[in-house]
Amino acid sequence: MPLPPAQLALVLPCYHPPLSWAGNILTSLAKLEALLPPATTVHLYVVNDGTETGVTPADIALLTQALPGAFTYLAYPLNQGKGHALRTGIARVREPYCIFTDIDFPYQETSVAALYALLQTGADVAVGVRDDGYYAQIPPARRRVSRLLRRLTKHVLRLPVDDTQCGLKGFNEAGRRLFLRTTTKRYLFDLELLFLAARQGSLRVLPLAVELKPNVVFSRLNPRILLTESLNFIRILGRRLEQE
């Protein structure tokens, strides 16, 4: 007998994942499913963003066997960036609701379940928003960049949600179609998504306060990537000014 179709797609971009990442996903997924409405099924999509280390055939076999008919693995040879990886995975999604986060599942399962509930009650795009507790856990350089970006988002782009970079977001089919219109490959693809949503005006974009898990390890910011993404911000800002 075929399995019933899943209601929720969970898309995880994968680049140099931590040790035991596949087992950690299964543990987090079990906790999440216990919090979702009864009979809600989840389809997991993992997109290998050209990583050369950390992903083994044993990892993929573990997920395939543990999630029969509910796991899709996608891969390509060269690293393209998180935005590109997510578009690759989300283009394959057929479930009515879609959530993405990071490969280490850094946000509490309660926050992921609450984001799903927000989508079910009418949000086209549900946006995780980080509190002060998040900033206490991240390196000083990342904290400064994040807070500067929030100020620019609020006062320059005037988007409905000032925290564009939280790594937990979800959408329904209308939001999914909008996400696939983004083109930014790396750090600021979230900003582009919310920029497009604000320009379109017809989508319901709702924030949700989310909670980070303890002991999450953050990578250091790469200055070259930061410069590239700053240019992307200027490009997005220029597009806004052309439309006004």
C-alpha cells in the first residue's frame, strides 16, 4: 500500500555538516513529529551543496532506510551557496507547506512546530525572528553584522520583518513560488525573499519568535563572502529605488 502524501517538506542545505549529522536529524525529526498535529507526515529533503567532506554513503543509507518514501537527497559537485542549495531543494517540493533550516537543526523543535502552525493558520511566508538570547550565543563579529543588517532592513528597505537572516522560515505554495524567484546565491537570499514579498504586497508575511538550541556552534564570517553579500544588498536596494 503506498504511503499517504506528506503535508510538510523540510529542506536542509548541507555543506561541511557536523559529525553525526544524519543521526541528529532523525532525533530532531522524531521530536518534531511528536509536536505536529496527529497524522502529519514530513518529507525530508537534503541538498548537498558541493561539500567534499562530512557526507558519506552510510549517512544517506541511514536516512533512506529510516524514512522510506519520505527522504530525497540532491547533490551537485561545486559549492554554490545556501540560497542556490535551497532553491534546488524547494524546486522539488510537492508538499503544500515547506520549512527550511540548517543541517544541524539549530532551532528548538517547538519553534519549528509553531512555524508550521502559523502557515496552517494563513501565513504565506512565516519568518523566524531571533531574540536577545540568540545574540548572546554568537561571535562578536557575527553579532555586529546581524544587528547592522537589521537596522538597514528596518530603516532603509522598510520591510515588514526586520530580522531577515534567521535560519528558520516556511511558506505555503504561494510563498514557495515567490522563493523560487530569488537569485541571490549566498548570505542575503532571505533578504531578497522578504524584499520581493514586500513589493508584491498580496502575501501575508508573519514573524514568529523562535528559540535557538543550547551549545550551537556558529561558523566564522568569511570577509570575502561578506563583501560579496554587501554588493548584493546594494543591488537589492537599487531595485527598490528603481521601483519608487
